[in-house]
Amino acid sequence: DIQMTQSPPSLSAVLGDRVTITCQASQDIIDFLSWYQQRPGKPPQLLIYDASTLETGVPSRFSGGGSGTNFTFTISSLQSEDIATYYCLQYDKFPRTFGQGTKVEIK
Amino acid sequence: EVQLVESGGGLVQPGGSLRLSCTASGYLFSSYWMSWVRQAPGKGLEWVATIKQDGSTKDYLHSVEGRFSILRDNAKNTIYLYMSSLSADDTAVYYCARDMQEGLTDYWGQGTLVTVSS
């Protein structure tokens, strides 16, 4: 199975800060990686797919990059509504595997 | 608007069985792969099972293979997850999910809680 190592597990940042989360795959997944936002008590929401494609309706302050085994997710200017846990997901091979999640809080 | 509504969760004893259902609306159900993803209390997301548009292909998480079965009824816009030999490790919120392409989930239901406890 492909292991997804996501870091950091949590972070605290000031409103307006640039925030970056990374995901490392245990083998090459080309660009079959997506990012999800999960607010407390809610289901996840798709933000980014194919490593860097912004889902329709998602604010442009969210972006993704990378290929192969190393990927990044960035919030260019942190807003209060971005408080959530973020997950990466590889969908290159079954079983699909998620990263452990990154909890983003306001400092 | 895409809507996915799960039902069937509840409290079940260890070793017991349960059937979850998910009814979809707002899109052409028979054109999409569908999946179940679960989340144990306070934990991360874990993919459980996926079924192809016509039901001919199914994939399962290793730990549920042989115990869980995913099915769909395209006439009813519904997928099911039959779960048996349940243990405490299966306690989680189970989300129904639509896959915009094989493996890639774009919409999620609100989830249904399954609690395995005596």
C-alpha cells in the first residue's frame, strides 16, 4: 500500500499568513493527489485535484503543487474560515490512502 | 445540487451486522463510481470501498475484505454497505462519496455513525 506522510500534524498561524502543508508519498503517484478541507463536524470538501487543479468555486488563495512523491498545499493568506483540518489523498493505486491530516488554527 | 444522504447507522454489538444505505440526487447517478469512506472518532479519514458505475468492479480496504460488501441499485440511485463480523475497530462515521473519476472523490454525504459496543 502507498503510505502518505503529511506534515505538520498541526499548525498555528496569524490571519493573513501564508500556510504550507506537505505530503510525501512512499512511491511515485505521478499527480494523482487531491486535497480536502474538513471543518469541525462537517464532511470533507474537495479543494484541489490532480495535484494542482483548483476545484470549481474554491477560492484562489488555495493552491497545490508537486509531482511524483512530494506535494505541497498552500493557503496564500489565511482567513478565519480556513480553520479546519486538511487531508491529502492519493488515488493512483488502490487502496486509496489519506495523509494523517493537518489541523490549522489561528494564533 | 448534488446530495448524498446516508442512513442505517446505529449501535451494534461486536460480531453483529449492519446495512448502510446512501441515496443520491441532483446528478446522473449511474454515470459515477461511488465509495464509502469512514472516520473513527477524533481520527483521520480511511477509504473503505468503491464500486464502478455498473457494479462490475468493487475494491475494498484490506481489513474489511470478506466482511463488508458494497452494492448499488442504479434504479433507486442508491448504494449499500453490508457490514458483518463488526468489531470496535469499525466504530466510525461512515461517509458516502461520489467519485468524479475512478479514485477521486468530489462530493460527500453528511455521514452516519456506526458504534460497535456491547
